[in-house]
Amino acid sequence: MLTGLVRQPEVAGAPAPEQVHLQFGADASGQVAVSWAAPAAVARPRLRFGQAGGQAGTSVDADERRYTDALTGETVWTYHAEAGSLEPDTPYGYEVLHDGAAPVAGTFRTAPRGRSGPFRFTSFGDHAIPAPVGDGSGPHSPNAGYVVTAVERLDPLFHLVNGDLCYANASDQPVATWTSYLSTISRSASHRPWMPVPGNHENESGNGPQGYLPFQTRFSLPGNGTPAFRGNWYAFTAGSVRFLALNNDDVCLQDGGFSGVRRDNVPGYRAGGIDPYISGYSGGRQRRWLERELAAASQDDDIDWIVVFMHQVAMSSAHFNGADLGIRQQWLPLFDAYGVDLVLSGHEHHFERSHPVRAVLPGSALLTPAPVAANRGRPDVVTAGVDTRFGTVHITIGGGGHPYRVPARRLHGPDEGIVVAGAGPGSPFAQRKSDLQTEPNVWSAYRDTDNAFGFASFDVVPAERGGTTSITVTYRAAADGSRDYKERDRVVLRKPVRVAQRPGSRPALTRQAR
Ligand SMILES: [Fe+2]
Ligand SMILES: [Fe+2]
């Protein structure tokens, strides 16, 4: 732990920092943001940090952000401070504090730079909270607590949260729901960044134009050039991997943000013209940002892997929400054109992994993604692994803790996928019905039909003997109510490191494979 910090005299009376959690900046090897909350405004909020075991501490003032919840009228105070100019692959200690309260301590480790060393990250979506708050109408399950312990056991460098964090929009006590969620993850997220994307249940009607104000207020995420949409989409680099976080509510056709609780209880909902259906809200800004980011990453000699994480899915065998045609129309052509390697999502409350896919089945009106033919035997393909130069692997990891258990309740036959092809007329006062259509799920490689809950770990090896790089994906699942997360699926993604290829070979391969 950090030593040598000069402690201020403590003054009784101020509430203690709580819900402490970390985020990486755009460069995970050198930037970490520390965020926390307090139940009232505090004086001189600040962060002190230094290398673990070091003698000197650096102090940084924190910014205050607040909002007042439209449903309950409660005001939420959050504090954010950024630690920059950090050394790569280095452990740090920190304390967050303000006048009149004892500091709260934590630790973090920065990412390795470039191809200098391996690292692990973990991911799941659809978390919910471990115990009921308010009238208990928001989703909760014991596994929402157990999964945090299971992640901690693997000691990842960071964790990706694939949307639907705590379902505050479904609760009569949204602020208490957030407090429960962040208090639950803090025992992990105060020691490693948890990097979230907003899902449809982060849309809290009345809290900001798209309902994302509570999410945006609580997290300090890399900028995307549009301050009003900060945190909704962003990018960061860890090692030789470029991570792109997307907000799919911008492109989805389905009406996922509607909440009867908020329609009936947010003062002024009916009179105020609040509309939870926000498809297209960025006016194309997010798509233009994504294309710029993908173009840059695909030309960057220091980047071997492009990993997208988002909430709603491009493919699904679960008859729950369904895959969304809007994602296929707007995102998948870009993923193909720029060679995205891996896409992680949630929303469907189960685990499903696709074959590598590229382009669509000939003549498919639903734009059904086409699985790339088995790679074996192709001379330009690395053996002993899925070579993602030829197709993008999609993995749905939606069993974080929401108690709506898809495997037990909503799986159809083994060969069927379901797609949201449109949404009915609806209004701000009634959820638009999805137009659901079926397709052959020729893209599906594996799904867990037995376990309700699970998460995945990703071991990145940036430089292997023979000039390859790999990501080993391991899915671990637990039965309902069980703390025992057992390995259920494993796949290795492998391809040549970019610097080992001839100049320009990657775009050429990508084009050939389409
Ligand atoms: Fe969900
Ligand atoms: Fe969702």
C-alpha cells in the first residue's frame, strides 16, 4: 500500500466517501480516473495517489457532478479525479478524501504498453443487484453478488460491463438501486477499472434528454468529442488491443427504454413530452465517430486487436429480446470493413458464442451474418485457433445476475435465431412491440442452455513464438443461487501480430475474405 502520505487532521461530521470505483482513461497504461459518491455535498474532495510502496503522493482535486432524480427528487453527488502520467504495468495505491471524513483507500494497476506483456480482462452484462430495494420491483439475485467475488478471484486488469448495470429504470427507488450496485461492485471496482457501456435499462426517462444522466454523472469515461454524449461511447487502448464501447440504443429498432414505473410515477412525464424511445438520438454522430475510430485502429501498427463491447446483440438464439436489425444495418458493415476481431454484448440473459462471421447470407433480407468457412487447410491462416482476420467473433455474456433466466425459460429449437426487424407504432406511454422474425442460426457456435449465470475472462498474449498473438476466451457459469462458477466454454483467437505482416497485408486479407 501507499506509504508516506501526509494525512490531514480529521474533522468529524462529514459523510464518508462511498461507492469508490475506477475507470481507465483513453490510454490505460497511463491514465486512471477515480470516482466516488457522497450523500451530501462535501468540501475539498480530492485524490491522493502514488506508486505502491513509494514515498511520495500526488494530490489532485476532484470535480463534483450532481443530478436530481426525476422520480424521487433526491440529489446525487459524485466526485471524479484523474490520475495521469502514470507508469505502465505498475501498481499504485490511492486514497479519496474530503474535509471532515476519513480517507477511503484503494489500489490499481496500469496496463502494459504495446506488446510488452500479457494481461487478463473479464466481462459480463445484465448485472442487477444482490438484494431488493424499495418495493422490490427492480431485478435482484444472490448471483449479482457472487459474480463480483468470482471476477475478483481471477484478478483481471480490468472488467468490461456490457450494459444493463442495475436496472434503475425499473425500480421505484432508482437512486438506492444505483447505491446498491456501486457498493456491490466497489470491492472489485476500487481495485481495477470497471468499464461500462449504457444498456437500455440505463435509460431513466426524465433524467436528461435520453435518460442517461445518472449513468453519465456516476462514471468518468474517455471523451468522444461530443460533451452531451460523454460516456455513451468511447475508446481506450490496453496493450495492443483497442477497445471500442458503443451505445446501441442509438441504432436499435426495439423499444428497450420504456418503463411503466417511470411513466406512472415521474412527475410531469405525460405533460413533459418525455419519450423513452431514443433510436437515432445521436443523429449519426456515434456512427461517424465509430468509423473514424475503426479507420485509425485498423491502420495503427501498434494495435493487433479491435474489441467492441456494447449491449444489444447482432445475433441471438434466445427468444427473449432478439437480435436487432438496426445493429446489422449500421454496425456490422463497419465491423467487416475494418476487421473488428471480437464483439462482446449482453441484453440476452445467457451465453452464446458465434462462429467468425463476415458479410451476410446471400439474399438475406434480415442480413443474417454469414459464418466464415472453417479455417482449417487455408495456407494463410494460423492453426490452433480462430483466425479473426477472416471474420468477427460475437459473444453474448448476459448472465451477470439479472434473475430473468433465459436458459430455463426462453430457448427455442437448436437451429433458430430471432431478429427484431422493426418496432410497432407505440407511444411514450406504451412500449412499442417488436416485429420478431426467425432465421437459421448458422452463425451460432456454442450456447449454454443449462446455466442461468456466467461471465467470461480473456487472456491476451501480445507476442507468441512464431509471430502470433492470441486471446483465450474462457466462459465460467454457475447454477441459480450457486457461488461456484465452473468453466463451460473455451476458445482461442489467434493471428499474426501486425508488425510480422507485410505492410498493408491486413486490409488486403480483410477484403479478400468478404
Ligand atoms: Fe438485461
Ligand atoms: Fe437489455
